[in-house]
Amino acid sequence: MFVNTDKETYKIEYTNQKLLAAINPNEIQKIEVFKDKKALRKFGELGVNGVIVVDMKNNVEVDIPKRFLYKKK
């Protein structure tokens, strides 16, 4: 799962209930689900099992540890 904010993108590989609880549903702009060929095309090997992308509204801070920061290659 990827969580996008204005400044950073976080990659959460395994569903972690504590991290998901840090996301306020009222601050979500949109959720996209990518599966099959579309996920592979967009995310490469990261998309093998499908990907969920959560886009947060503008100027929203999320309480997710920095170790989950995703650096695009």
C-alpha cells in the first residue's frame, strides 16, 4: 500500500493495523486499487500482488514512521 501526501510517499508492505489507524478517513482524497497487468505496468515487481494507493488531501500530515518513506527509483 502506498500513502501519498503533498510532501512524501510512504510504502507499507504488510497491512499494519496501527499504521492504518493513523490515517484519518476524513483526510483521504481518493483510494485507487491497481491489480493484474495495470499494477505491474505502473509499479513493476512491487505490483505483483496488486497495489492500493491512498491519496491524502492537501496539507495533511500523517503519523507514519519515517522508515516507511518510499524513495522512487
